[in-house]
Amino acid sequence: MNIPEARNLLKSKSISPLELVEECEKNWKNQEYDLNAVITPMFERAKEIAKKAVFDESKPLSCIPYAVKDNICIKGEKLTCGSKILGAYKSLFESTATQRLTNAGAIAVCKTNMDEFAMGSSGEYSAFGPTRNPLDKKLVPGGSSSGSSAAVAAGYSIFSLGSDTGGSVRQPAAFCGLSAIRPTYGTVSRYGLVAFTSSIDQIGPMAKNSFDSLTILKAMRGLDEKDSTSVEWSPVELPEKPVIGIPKELFELDIDPEIMALLQECKKKLEGIGAKFIDVSIPNLKHSVATYQLITPSECSANLSRFDGVRYGLQVEDPELGKQYKKTRSDGFGAEVKRRILIGTYALSEGFYDAYYLQACKMRAKIASELYSALSKSDAILTPTTPTTAFEVDSIQDPLKMHACDLLTIPQGLAGIPAVTFPFGKDSKGRPIGMQFSGPAFSDDSLAVLASKVEEV
Ligand code: GLN
């Protein structure tokens, strides 16, 4: 069920808010053994809220159940970030995003499984075990917002929240046949989102279609005095008949030919609704993964230093404080998180900073300026969301291969611009394919509307 369908049923009283939450709970009970999409179920609390709730048409998400990635704080609930190191930690804060969704009437039903600290592309890097794709259980659901995509695809909730640094809402949405938006940097408050890469992280909606994604985004974005990087929303409208750029470098990259064939289909559909196409160029697109894999480990090595066994969750005791830090972190963090902390610490260290971190910052600026330049010639850029469709659980062992999954979802975060992924057909094995629009800052709504038009045709 999508949001307007649920609203119609609630309005006509064909279903009560409580029954809607109970439906979600039933789907969770029936499938969770196979899917492992949830870390903390909140159905009991949700039912208490739903019992008292009355559908209010003036609220865009009135009585709509949703799932929340477990790196986003809900006051009084467990917060694990998919990691052992947070132990039994319960959040003392409510994130601005979830607070605003509550204000819009939505009801949180679960905290979802995720790659540890949002580092991963498959859901397999969670300390709580891998999540599986509800469309085909031998496949991964994508990551790092793995449980958030699985929860929507399996009907545990009508929509969900994820966080997107290098594609973590878009890639899992694409793997599960959903829509998702990575918002313009700063438009959704990061207050109450556990920091991975502060200069890139954004909370984004995941839903059945782009109309729903936009409804959710509108309810949670906007200036927040609790996040100094948050900005006032000021829309950029795309023309009725947009000029859309396709980067010519796409054709030199390692992208599944079936996905590239559907890109041409998508282009035709867009031409059918009046869009014009041009070639654009992002010469350094191929360096985006390497750039991202220096910037994000550098920032996360600093951000994750707060998990020291004193302030939060897990503490592996030792009479010597230094040893206690080491033991806690060694025991509490998983392999991928340790890898990134090591790389980041190295890249920031004296003597290596110039060679690694600073070079990556320069390349980030270069890639961003190439995107801005492409977007000065076109209104939006069309690419696939991912180089492959969903792959099998346990099929990628090499971390570098895992990192390569993010090739097409990294550049937007580096540049702070928005991107919308929408479902567009399937490959010959029946696995969903996502297409992606990227646009200038503040074009989020126009991109989502354009995606909705493609979904309609
Ligand atoms: N897959 C990417 C990574 O491993 C993206 C993660 C994210 O967007 N949070 O870093």
C-alpha cells in the first residue's frame, strides 16, 4: 500500500489506525525469521499510539506506519547503528527528522538493521547478521539502509527512513524496487543522526514511489537550530520540458549491459513526455570511489573516536584506561569499520595528510565542479542508480569490490546535490533496476516530480 491508498482507507474508515499497524506487525511476524530486517521492534508502542490516534486529513502522514534506520535516534529506544559497540545504549534524544514525522502524524513501528555505522552496500556488515531481500531471499537488499528497504518491500511499514552518504538510501531502494531521495545537503537536519561523514550525511526517505518519497521529505526538511549545517528550503524549479544530460563516461564504466539497455528505454520514455537529451561530461567520475574512500574514512575516524567504552554502551573493563579503550574498540567494532578507521587515521596523519586527505579534497572539489558544469548545460542528469542489480548473499568477499557498488551514488554526496532513484523495470533474472536523476541544489522536488512522471508512463 502506498501513502495515498492508506490515507483513503483511513479516511473512509475502511481501516483503523490500529488495524493498519497490526497489518504491519503481521507482515513482520510472518517474514522476519527469513529477512532479519529489524533490530528493535516497536509495534507495542506503535499500537498504543494508534489506539488513541484519529485520522487527521490536514496532516500529510497521519497514522502512517514507518520504519527507522537504527542510526537515527528515537528517544528512549535502543540505538545500535548495527554495531556491538553501542551495546544496550538507549537514545536520550529524538532526532529532528523523526520528531517532524511524528508532528506530521506518522507512527514509528521499528528500528531497522543496517551495515555497521552505515558502512557497507549489502547489509552484510551488520553485527546483527545480514538482512535478506524480500523479493528473493538469496539476494542482499542493498545497504547500508538494508533493513529500511526490506521493511518497506515486505510490508512492515509503508515507508522508511535511511541515511545516505554514498548511496545508502538509493542503492537499497534500487535493489528492492523502491523509490528514495538523497536530499540537498543541509535541507534535512542531521540532529539525532549518528555521524559517519558529517560533510556528506543526509537522512532520506524510502518508499513505494517518488510521490510518497517527496511527501515524506517535505514533512521532515527545513532549517533546524540544532544543526548548524541545516539550511532553509528554497526550491529550484526545473522547466516543464527539461534538458537532461547523460554523462558520456557512463559508457566506459563497468555497468551491467542490461542496465545500460534500460537506460536507453528510460531515455525514450522521457523523450515521450517532452524531455530533450544532451551528452554531458564528468571526466573524473571514475575517481569518485577512491575519493570517497579517503574523505569518508577520514571523517569517520574522527567521528567514531567518541565510542571509547566510557561514554556509550559497551565497556570491556581493564584497570588501565588506555587498555580499556583498546579492548572495547577492538571487541566492539566490526572488520569494515576498523578498516575505515585505520585508513582514515592514516590519511589524516602528519606526513600523509597532503598526499592522501588533501588530494582527495581537491578531487572532491573537481568532481563537484564537473557536476555543476554539467548541470549548467542541462537541468538534470540521468544515470542508472547502481552498476549491477542485487547480488547474492556472501557473493562479494573483497571489500574493494563492495566499495565499487557505490560508483554512481557517490558523486552527488561529494557535491552536496540531490538525487532521486526510482524503479524502472527488471533484468532478465527478474531483479529490479533503479534509474536516478541528479540535479542542482534544491531541485529535489522537481526531480521527484519528474521521476513520478516516468513511473506513471
Ligand atoms: N555503501 C557506501 C559506503 O559503504 C555508502 C554508505 C552510506 O551511504 N551510508 O560507504
